[in-house]
Amino acid sequence: METTLSLLVRCALPVLLQGFPPVYPELYVKMKYIAKKCGVRFQPPAIILIYDNETEGKSRQRIMPVRNFSKFSDCTRAAEQLKNNPRHKSYLEQVSLKQLEKLFIFLRGYLQGQSLAETMEQIQRETTIDPEEDLNKLDDKELAKRKSIMDELFEKNQKRKDDPSFVYDVEVEFPQDEQLLSCSWDTESADEF
């Protein structure tokens, strides 16, 4: 038979303490992890993260197993699922979704029997824009991917006011000695004005 004190501690005390802050708030502080390296292990498949624990000051390794991933899986979806997984979310805050997606592409390439060089070449083809490529022939998904790559390149190459090499008024002189090429549509539109 339980004593009155044990009943009080088990039942009433948690209800009484609901509105009060925890006794040791430092125990409830969210841990901060600083990602150092992120990689992939092929056998058994896993994403490996080397991180520093800010509270302890120690370097640690976290192995996140990849389950139900095959050579036909969508790498973008798998990366999103891993990044949003409640068990790994706090560890992967500083790892970009693009980096996780590339790791899953390496894993899928391994499962398809490709060499590391072939997978690297495939990633290079997918992440660069061919200026001769006809974008009108692409489906919506591929076109959206190409547009996002173009947006990233634009952001990377854009000059901002606070950049040290920024010049407000740029004047460019074009050579006058070269023969100007005219086009038929150019001469027709000049007559209309």
C-alpha cells in the first residue's frame, strides 16, 4: 500500500508545478552543434556528420543510417526527409539541403554500380548550364532546376554596393574599327520609326 507522501509526489506534485519554471534551467538549454564535415558511407548506407558540441567543446561523430533507399529513389526527397527528421534535425541545421542531396546522389550512383568519377561527372552536368542547350525542349521539372541554378549563379556573381570592387558608373568603349554586321529585321524596323 502506498503512503500518502508517495501518492502526493506521484500525482499532485506534477500538477502543482506545471506553471513554474524548471528547477535547473541550464539542463533544458537547447544544445548547439557546429557541423564540421559531412560524408556518406556506402556499406551499410549512412550519412556521417562530424560536429563540435558547443556546450562540451568536444568533437563527435554522428552516424545517421539511410533506410529504404534504392537506386531508383529521389535524392531530393530523401535529403528533405533526413533534414526534417526530428532525431537528426538539430544536428543538420548547418548542413545545406544541396549538400545532403549531393551525398544521396553519390549513394544512388554507388547502388547503380557507377564509379565515383562517373557520379562526379553526372553531378557536374546537372549543376552547370550549357549555353547551347535549348531550354524550350525541357520538361517543367528540369526547367525549374536550370532556373534555380541560374538564380544561384546570378546571386553569386552579382555586384553589391558594399563590395570592395563595386563601381557605380561604369563606362565601356567599344571598338569602332570593326565592321558592324546588320540584320534584316534591324533595317526593317528602322524604316518604321
